[in-house]
Amino acid sequence: MAEKPDYDGLREKAGFRWSVSAAYYAYYALTGIPIKDANTRPEAMIELIRQGRPKFRELWGDEIPMPGISTPAVSYGHLNTLGAGLVFPEGGEVNYTRICGSLGDGIRLLKRPVDFRTAGMVPFYLNFRERLRKAFPGENVGFGFSAQGPMTTAYCLRDLGIFTDVYDDPNGTKEFLSLITESVLDYRRFLADLNGHPHVSPTGYKLYDDVGSMFSVSMWPEFVLPHYERVFEASTTGRRAAHIEDLRPEHLPLLEDVGLVDFDPGISHKINPKIIRQRCRVPFGWRMGSFHYAGLTMQEVEEWVYQAAADGASYVFTTVEATMCQGSTPDRVKAFMRAAKKVEQMMKEGALRSDVGEMVSHAGRRRFWDRWPQ
């Protein structure tokens, strides 16, 4: 087990930063090309990028980086190599078929060897990537056929059964989760080899595993934390970061047990910056979701940034998606950026977080966070 960070003062050392990135959803809104076409036809993805780039630049200028070129973002890639089918609906995200009717089915499935390069739709998306490389020579092209974290993979394989397996057969569940963790790691090594990256990153690794929040706090030491520790020790000798949505306040102290130095709660309605600051010492971020902008005035967007920083967030971030390219939302995103730049500059010049909080109106203080996200 890796040595845990010295959490005293770690959040203060982290300072404050911000980011605005963009996803392909912005291109779908700007071009009208259907998501299903771009997910399944290389020529549609090529056209999406060619049409989307100039329209994105026209709307956002140079302040926000365009989405990187990649094969479609299919987060169930590893699941597909294990035998799950992929479903590409009209107008919606990729889904998957359930394949493990019992815990025993899952254990037997995971004990079978898998040649990831030839399994499932990997060959199709490897060819997809070559088509993109030819269309955009000299540019880096990612491979978006990715994997979920261990708890999320367990849920994808067993569906709701995983939440009764822990009671009905705790030892079998532990074996199942261990097999899943090793399979996820094997798939990540395959991706690393594919992209010419080391298996163990010297800089850091970020775990994405939202379903971890669906295991109770009392179950984490036995059923969750050992697998997170295994993922991190096999993936990096550097910084440990994690994205886990919808944790409860009681989960937060456990983030220190796995040695995190960066916690991304994504969209989480049961916690807020003040709660995170009070319940653990891990530096954390706070996200403005695409759907939040519609319910906020320009002033409220700015005050959201100020209050998040005042309450301890080490960074704030937002991702440009389809709805953010419509109506007055781009102006609200620019308000987010203005406020974030102001906070960054203030703290570089020595301002305290309490100084930043003074810029929030009384109405804003009432809304953030007791009446958030209402």
C-alpha cells in the first residue's frame, strides 16, 4: 500500500484553478449530425469534425479548446470485449446488454481469457481510428473505446443483483470484484500498449467509478476500498485522483484512506463544497453542469464560482455540451470564465478564500448551497 499524503495543509497548497473544456455534444448541436451516425459511421464522424470545428470557433473564439479527435466515446468498451452487446439508439447515448444472470455466471465469464484486440467491436473501432487518422493527418487521434471502474463494471454485468450479492454471497462477491478489477487493469494495459504509453504512469491516474457511491459507507472498507487501492497501485506511482458522483457526506472521510489528492464529485446532490471541506481534507473540484446554466442569471453564475472557491474548492470546471451552444447560455459560460479568472488572480495576489466570499450577495449566500441545485 502506498504511503498516504500528508493532508495537513494539502488543500491550501493546491491553490485555485479552473477549466472549460468541450465535448462532441457541442458539434452535434452546431451541425445537426445525429449522434448515432457519428458513433457508427467513420464518414459521419469525419464530417462532424470538419463541420463542427469552424462553427465552434465562430461561437467560442480561441478561449475554449475544441474537442480532441477521437473514435466515439464508448465507455462500455471493456464490457463489450467480455461479451456484452452494444446498443446505439437514435438520438441517444450508447447502451449495453446485460449478460450475467447470476454471480456464478459472472465469475465464470471473468475467468475466461480475452484477446482484447480481436474481441467485440474493438476491430471495428481500430479501423474507425485509422479512417480518422487518414482524414486528419498529423493530428493525434484518441481511442475512445474505454472501460468503467470496478464497481460500475460490476453493476453493468450483474445489474441490481450486485447489491444483493453482497448479502447473499459475500465471499463470492469479493471474488467477482477481484476478477473484475484485474480484468479492468488488463484492458487498461491493452489500451496503454495500443497508444504507446507505460502501464504504470509516473505522474498520476484518475479513477472513474460512479457506482461506488451506491455501496453503503459500512461496505466500503470490505468491498470497495481494496479494489480502489489495487487499481491505483497498478496504475500509477504518482497522484491519485477519482471521479465518483453522488457520494454521501459519510463517504467523504474514506477518500483519504485510498490516498486521493484530487476528488471530482461531478454532479452530486447530497454534498456541496462546504460539506466536502468539513468532512475530508482532500483537494476537490466543483462542476457547473450544462443544465445548471438555464436556471441561473449572469450574476448567479459568477457568484456560484465565488462561493465554491470561498468554501474550499481547489478548482471549478464546466464542459461545453449541446445546450450550452444555444440561446444566451454562451454568455453565461463567459461569465463563469470571467469569475474564475478573477478568483485565480485574487488568490495569486494573496487574497483569502473569505475575501472571495465577500463578493457573494446575501441572496447568493442563501442559494449556495442550501437551495442548490433548486
